[in-house]
Amino acid sequence: MIRGDNGAGKTSLLEALVYCSVMRSFRGVPKEAVIRNGHERALVRCELHAGARHVEIDVAIHLGRRDRAERNRQRVDGARDLLEVLRTTLFTPDDLELAKGSPSLRRDILDDVIEATRPRLAAERANLDRILRQRNALLRQLAGRLTGEAAGTLAIWDERLADTGERVARARTELASQLEPLAREAFTALAPSAGRLELRYARSYEGVLVDAIAKARDDDLRRQVTTVGPQRDDLEISAGGLDARTRLSQGRQRCVALALRLATHRHVTDVTGVTPVLLLDDAFSELDEATARALVNELPTGQALLTTAGALPPDASPDLVVHLVDGVLR
């Protein structure tokens, strides 16, 4: 367990660990926010034991340039090679937004699990983002006027969007169904009186995507943006028949988010055979005593790092407690 006052650097420490796994900030911030003011680069270094192996991971973060990662001093292409030796599951107080916030957050958690468990499909997510950028740029360029030549170019992007988008949507739909029983079990333990938890991947269109894109073309031209596709889908969550976004109390929304994180942790462990490191960033601070006690009991076996500025949660018995003062462990 890592204890420290607010602002001591506890979240930054966990952020560095996550960066050594997926080469990005879990806060979704630009590089400028993770590099010290007045500097153009930062270096994150992590040493760990993966089974019988001793592994060193170095990630160099550069402003205006692609990050550079090494594993045991050997250059790697990206996060896929780092995930082979370091996977993480992160809990933060901000996870409440998974239950009540933007659909993009729920899409991201699905895509992150797909990236960790099905590396080949992870490339589809990046490909989808590229297609959407190109198609939206074309729509803005057309400014609502479709010429004959532009129609052919738009048709090419439509075809690529339909093809890649269907694969992304199918993978997310399958994952949602796999996560549901795991999340339901965890939610029942955390909030036993809240009713049955249900997950449903909801597409932003009906039928097949290629037809939906064709039907939305006039609207896309008018609005100069792609209006249908996986980029507008959602993971719908309900408990006891109530929409988690709008009908649950904040306490139960937090239990929904925790249950979803626990489900992804179990799924990644089951699929990969490797238990991710649990990172709990002040995750107990907003929980009542009963829920905190239930969460401690629900935490799976494996290595976990817990940060806190206050007292230990009920029933928690860490193997080691260290103090973080001005960014230095003591």
C-alpha cells in the first residue's frame, strides 16, 4: 500500500505503471500533461518479474514525436509487446463516470479489453479511427455538395467504414455478453439489494452497417460528420431494471463501475492466463463501510497496489506500507 498526502504523487506513480503497459495515460491527457513543465521528454522505467523472468521496461515520451519503448533494452513496436509482460487493472474515483458518463468511456473499456485479449482485433480499432478521420475530413471538404468525382471517393470510405465497423461492433457485442455474468456476480456482492445487473451493447443503427451508412448519407453531408457506426454505439447498463446512467443512486453507480472493472480483470485473466496487476487509486475513499468491506472481499488474488491519503479500508491487511512524500517513496 502507498500512503501519501494529496498532491504527493500517488496517481502519477500509478499512471507511470500504466504507461509501461499500454503507452498512454489512463487520464486521456496529451503528452504535455505527463511531461514536466519546461522539458521536451520524459522517461518511465519499470522493473518486474514475469514468472521466472526479470523484465525491464523503458518508455521515452517525446513532445511532437512517437514514444519509444524498450523491453530489456530491445526496441519494441508498441503496447502489444509490453502487454505480454505487464497488464494492469485500474480503479479510480473517476470510474463513477463509467456508469453515468459519456458512451465513449464505456466503448473505451470494451476496446481496452479487446486490445489486451485479442491483439489482432486491436488493430481494427486504430483502423476505424483512421477511416473516420478521413471520411469526416472529406465530408467537411464537400461542405454539403456532392460532385460525381467526390461521390466515388466517398463510396470507397463508406465501404471501408462498413467493413471495419462491423468487425469492431461484433467484437464489442461478443465481449459484452462475456462480461455480463462476471459483472453481475461482482455487483451482487457489492450491492446485494440492488437487483440484477444487465449489460447490452447497443448499436447506433438498425440492420447492417453498410445499409445504415447509405441511408445516413444525406444527413452526413448536411452535418459534415459521420452519424452512424461503432463510434456512436454504447454499452447500456441497468440494475434492477433501472438505467444505471440516470436511475441509480451515486453509491450504486459506483458499485456498477467497480463491478465492471472486476469483470474485465477476471476476463483478461481467464483469456490470457496472466493476472493483471491491480492498481487501486484511492478507490475506497468514496465507499461506505459495507461496500468497502465487500470490495476487499471481492478483490481477486494477485499483486495489488493501493494508494490512499487516509485510513486503511476495513479488513485490508497489506503486506507492505510505504509512504510517498513529494514524489519520493520512503
